[in-house]
Amino acid sequence: MNSKKFSEAISEVDDKYYEEVINYQATKSFKRRWLVALAAAIMTFSLIGAGAAISQYVDRVEMSERFEGIEHYDLSENKKIEISEVAEIGEIFIVPDAITTNREKITIKNNSSAEITVYLYSSDNDFNDAIQEMKIEGNSEKAFAGLSSRFLYHIGIVTNDTEQISVTITD
Amino acid sequence: MIEDEKIIAMFFDRSEQGIRELDIKYGKVCRKLSYNIVHNRQDAEECVNDAYLGAWNAIPPAKPDPLLTYICKIVRNISLKIYYRKEAAKRNSTYTIAMEEIEACIADPNTVEAEIEVKELARIIENFLDTLTVKERVIFMRRYAYMDTYADIAKCVGISEKNVSVRLTLIRQKMKDYLIGKEVFL
């Protein structure tokens, strides 16, 4: 076999091998991906840091006129509350911040594997009389619906497991 | 850029605009492929034009899909013919260098394998290609089908030129072992 015959044979190989070359997209090298990931991580942490600072600033100085003088967490402004606390079995854990929202629902995502019961309270009521309650299975989410932005709300969480309560509350 | 189907439709309508659109879309790739073989701009241009004419005569009835592969194969075959016609005078094209690389792992023509048909050899090469990873196959085909330089291959597959060189050496060695295993040459 000489190179000419080899070359002729290469011309004869199935089109799919030629197409594969044309359609091939190089995957980024690990090194490059790693650098991109690092840059993304730095940017994310920077944004989180900046977000946290802004959030604290907003919490401290910016109250809506309606709830002036009442310290609260505006979900529509701050987007979400992350709770990660160890709770006693059967004991209610009250989310520290009173909450307002511009939307008609508040979504609770249960990030732990244990089922939790979540209670919604109006700030006008005491904590023995929940407006709504719902059970949320592990690693799933549900929402309190039909809410009004005219109220301040509190949220209480109960777990029958000793696992840590881990939830994300969003608008 | 215009879709392949529309270019082919123009060929079917015998509209010369189809050739112009084909050139706008794939002319650069074709000229590069041809130049890598014939190593002469004017020859490459002529090869590509001849390829367009070949496509014009073949479509219809042919309805190639994908069009790029089809036209590249025509360009490659025409360019190889030109190359062999002028072979004595030219020893500096990418094709020459690529074929010199491959000579090391193929036998002289006075052995049993000299009888092997091109088509049969093509099937054996296909089977060999199937043993490679996608990346290896792309590197191999870019080098020995599209006649790309190491630099172009490196850019395409996202590795260094040195890495391309090393990988090609390993692939050629693999091919040599494969061909020996298939008794293509002894």
C-alpha cells in the first residue's frame, strides 16, 4: 500500500466521518473550565457579599411607609430568606423577621429531608392562631396563597425530626 | 447565511445564483482544503471552481445532505488529481507532509496488500476509525482527509500543537497495529 492508495481510501470512507469533523465542537479544556468556574465563583461571592451588604442596609434604614417603625423583611425587595437552624422536636421555631410581600403568595422550600409543618401568622394575631398551615415533605416546596401586601406576616416552623430546619422563603 | 436546502433548490432550478451562494457559504473552507493539498493559490482556486462545476453537473439528480461534506469530497478528489499531476514539482504542501507521516506505517507496494482494493481498504479504515474516540477520529480525519495543519487542528479540538503531534503519532501507531492485525500488510 502506498500513500496514494491510502489517500484514495480516505476519500472513500463514509460521509459520516467527514460530517463528524464538520460538526465537532471542541469541549473546553479542563484548565479553561476550571478558570471559568473560579471566575464565576469569585463573581458569585462578590455578588453575595454585595447583596448581603445592601440587604442589611435596606433592612436597617428602609421601611415601607405602611410599616414605618416596625422592623420587617420585605420579600419583594430582598427576594428570599434562608433559614438554617437546629430545632427541638415539636417546638415551634419562629422566623425572626416579620415579612411583607407584594405578591399573593409566599413560597417555602424545605431543603431538609424531614417533613416540616409551617404556620403563617398575621402580626395582629398571637402565635396560637395561625392563618394558614401546611405540611411540606422533605426536599419539596409549597406556598401560602391568597395573601395581601397590606399585612405583616410571621412564619413558624415545626419539625418532628431532630434534623436541622433548612428552608428558603421566597416571594 | 442561506440554508443548504435553498442552495440545492437553486441548483435544481438551474439558477447560477446557487453557485454564488455555495461559494459565499463554503468557498473559504473549500479553498483552504484545496490549498492544503496543492499548495498553490491559483491551483486551489481552479480546483474549487472545478468542484462547483462538478456539483452543478451532479445536482440534480443528486441531493446531497449535508452539502458541505459533499462539496469537500469533490474538492479533495480534484485537488488530489492536480497534486499527483504536479507531484514531481511540489514537495512542500501539507498533503505531502501528511502523506510522508503516513508512509511510515504502511508497507511498500510490493507486498500482498498491494492487491487490496481501495474500497476494501476504505472499509478497513472505517473499522479502524470506529475503534478511536471521537476526538481522535476528528484529529485523524482533519489531518488526513481535510489536510489541516497541526495549528488548525489544535485550534479546532482545543489542545496544543504539540499535543496534536503526539496524539497523531499514537493514532498512526494504532493504525499500523490495526492494519497488521488485519493482514493488510506484513
